[in-house]
Amino acid sequence: MQIDKRLILFVPALLWMGCKNEAPPADANGHFEATEVTVSAEVGGRLLMLKAEEGQTIQANEWVAQVDTTLLHLQKKALEATLHAIGKKTQDPNPQIAVLEEQKRNVLREIARFEKLVAEKAALPKQLDDLRGQLDVVEAQIAAARRQAGNVNTGILSEREPIQAQIQLLDEQIRRCAVYNPITGVVLAKLAEPSEMVAPGSPLYRIARLDTLELRAYVSGSQLPALKMGRQVQVQIDTPDGSLRKVPGRVSWISQKAEFTPKTIQTREERVNLVYAFKVRVPNDGSLKIGMPGEVVWE
């Protein structure tokens, strides 16, 4: 029986082409995940507005929610009224001092006149001394009026500082009633609705950046030397036609300690093995989803 030599050459070539098109075996398997941020209300009250819907993209620092501030504004208004009333309690010493200043000027004129009379021996020196004593009394009264008004006003104005501090506290609470989105991302879950009462720290929604996902996978101790921070790897994901699509990735994190193989692996032999977790950061063109499986290939 003779075999065609062309057939002998064709079969190995066909086998080689089939092996060439076959996807390389995966060095690690895992699932895609994203860092989720839970946005909460800082101040309790009625939720007036929440502009966050599941699947919606929200920009960083965008105003997304508002808690009712009516009660806080009323409290602030009452404190401002008290502050205004305190200002009216202050004493103005100027009218009283003006009267004493006029008396002082009259006494000074009398002293000047009596100095001439005493020089001419038309008046007694004692009269001049009495006038000088009156001048000392008037000057002492002026100084006392100024000190008294200052002490009274200092006590009254000291009441302003605690009220101003309370107003500043209310301003800060009012500011925190407005909720701003912390990061640019996609809303994963809406946890509250407008008109609901929320407490301080109540979660409103969860958001995550989906432009870049991380594939969390595990390797054995023998594979660990092949892992390096920043190393470029290939990530293979499933496509609708059943084939694998490759996307580039970079190792972004490697665990410093070993752990048991995740419970998703059910065989006893593999459960007792220690593995190391690592993450590969992969740019997302929109096709990657949280929880989607993926394979990592070193080369």
C-alpha cells in the first residue's frame, strides 16, 4: 500500500496551524472588580433632591443631593436677631463726657481769670486753689465715665463671640446638607429616594470608576517569581462568538502574604494549596463589566 507523500506533509502542517490558532493557556484566572465609593449624607433631615440613577455617569464635584435646611436657617436667623439686639445694649459715653468736657472748659476759664486777679491781689489764692481742685474732680469724672462705659461694653460685647461661633457652626451644617459627587464614575446602585428621611451617614448611592477595571486573580508560589509590579501582561476575555479577545493590562498590586485558594475552587487538593492574590489594571472600552471572568497570560 502506497501513501501519497503530499498527504504526509499536509497532515503535520494542518496540525501545526491548528495549534497556532489555539489560544495560549492561561497562567491565572479571576474576575474583574472596581473600587466602589458609597456616598452618604453628612447631615440628617428630609432628602429634597437626589440626581443619581443607576447606570448614570456623574462628574466629580457635581451637586447630586440636597437635605432640607429650613430648620437650620431658622436657627441661624434667631441667632442673628440676638446678635443684633446685643449691639443695641452697648453704651455710648460721648454725651456724658461732652457735658463734663464743657464743665472742664468753664473751670479752665475761671482759673485763668483768677490767676490774673490773684496776681493783682484782687482775689485770694485759696479761691484759685479751689478752682484747681474742681478741675481735678472734673477730669477724674471724665476718666471714670470712659472706664465705666468701656467695662460695660466689654461685658456686653463678650456675649457676641459664643453666638457668632454658633452661627458659624450652623453655616457649616448648612453647607454639608449639599452633597457633591466625589469621583467621576457610573452609579452602581441607588440607595435612597427624594422625600425620605435620612440620618447622618445614611448611604445615598454607590459609584465606581469603570474606565479602568482590575482583574483580581491568584497564582501559586511557583508562579510568584514571574509577577512583577508594573509588568505588562495579556488579559483574555470571552466574546459572544465563543473565542477569546486579548486586551493589554499591567500588574498593579501583589499580595504580600499567602492565603488559601478561594472557596470558588471546590476540589480538596486545590483548597489546601496556598496562593497569592494579585491585580491587573485593564483599560475598559465599555465591554468589561464588574464580575466578568478573565484570564491572565504572562507572554
